[in-house]
Amino acid sequence: MELRSLGTHDGSFHADEVTACSLLLLFDRIDRDKIHRTRDPKVIANCDYVCDVGGVYDPNKRRFDHHQADYQGSFSSAGMVLLFLKDQGFLEPHLYDYYNKTLVMGVDAHDNGVARLEPGITSFSQVISNFLPIEYDVSAAEMNQAFFTAVDFAMGHLNRLRKRHSYTLDCRAIVKRAMIHGSNALIFEESIPWLENFFDLGGELHPAKFVIMPSGNHWKLRGIPPSLAERMQIRVPLPEDWAGIRDEELKKISGIPGAIFCHKGRFISIWETKEDAVKALHIVLRPR
């Protein structure tokens, strides 16, 4: 057997084996120059890992195909490989959940024909499909080149997701400290990813209605959603007469000299200083 090699089918490619290959490369299980695109059973049998071809799903043997009749699960090769990496300890359970919910579940659903395709919405799987050569009748070399271009793109996306998730976790302690007081607002002295951390830490039951934090050179007062699933809604809207107003008009209406802008959706407003944002918070929460 050729160690650190991977076999996958040749010809047209899809997001599931592209994602599976990218995950194995990103977590240093295989070597790029040992990826073989073929349906030759002798070559496949000699590969350390096999994805999306071969008719076998057996993680113990590093075989990850979902096309055979005796496999009735919901995974594609992407979901199979992701689970393997978690079970073998190559990625932590929290990163597995993050990858699964932000990307891989959708790849599995698309490849298995159960994803809903909506006009105007492009999925990750559709983006990967766009790496295919435009003309159908192309050489094997051209198809392979397109495949590896797609793999490079997917690896970059997966790596950025991993770094973003790691940074979010690094900020969790800051969010937890801000939640301890149980007040109507979370106030941060730096701009950080707070939303996922807030709800992972029990935010649905927390009384906070707004977040105050820096926004570039200014400060923002932003409404908190009822839950992570309802992230496009807010618990308490900003005043109706602030909606879509900016600069001098907002200064006049709010009575705050540092007013800059309030979104027409009444979920976020921008202020010159932290003190201005706190003043705005007090106005919004004032009994009416």
C-alpha cells in the first residue's frame, strides 16, 4: 500500500470528494502528490485512503464511499471523512460540529439530492461545480487540473473557517465575563465575535437586550436576537423615529451630539463615543 495516498474517481468531480480530499490534506493525512484520480481497481486497492469510489464504507480501512446499495445513511464522502477525523482524534468535537453545521451537512445533502436549491442562493457545492471546465469534452489533464484548483479553493475555505472558529473560542471568556452581571446590555471594550459565544453560554435565558462595542473609530449599539436561530430578529428594536436617520437629523431627534446613524431595520446604530452609545441605550430602555 502507498502510504498517505488517496484514490478518488476520475472524470467530472463534485463538492463531496473535493471537500473530503481537502479535509484530509488540511489535517495532514495525505500528500497532494499522492492523490490518484482513477477507477482502476488495482490502483484504488493500493491507496491508503479512498473517497467516493470503490463501493465500500469502512472507516477502519479508510474507505469512504456512499454509492453502494447497502449504505443507507445520509453522509457523502465529505461527511464520512469529517466523522473519521473526529473519531480518530485528528480534530476536536467542537470543530467537528462547527465544520458540519457551517459546511459539510450541506455538501452531504446536495450530493445525495436532498438539498433544496433556491433561486438567487448559491451553495458551496454549486461554487465547487463552477470549477469544472466549461466545455464537456476536455482532456483528462485539464479535468485533473480543474479538480486540484477546486481542492485548493476548498482547503483555503476550510482553513479560514478553522481560524475563525478558533478566534471565536478565544473570545469566549470575554463574553462570559460580560454576561456575569446579568444587565440589560453587554459592553465590550474591543470588537469581538460575541453572538455565537453568547448563545453557547446560555444567552437565550440572559436578560441582555443590547450590545455596545467599538466599530472602527466609533461605537455601536446593536440589538440582541431572541436566539441564534432567530439571528435576524431582535429582542427590542431601536426607536421608530430613529430608523434610517443619520448625522444632524439623528443628533436632533435623539438629543445626543455624537449620533451618526441608525439602520432602517432598527437593529443597529452608530455613535461617536462609548458614552454616546450608553446614552442611546438609556433612551431606548426608558419606560414609555
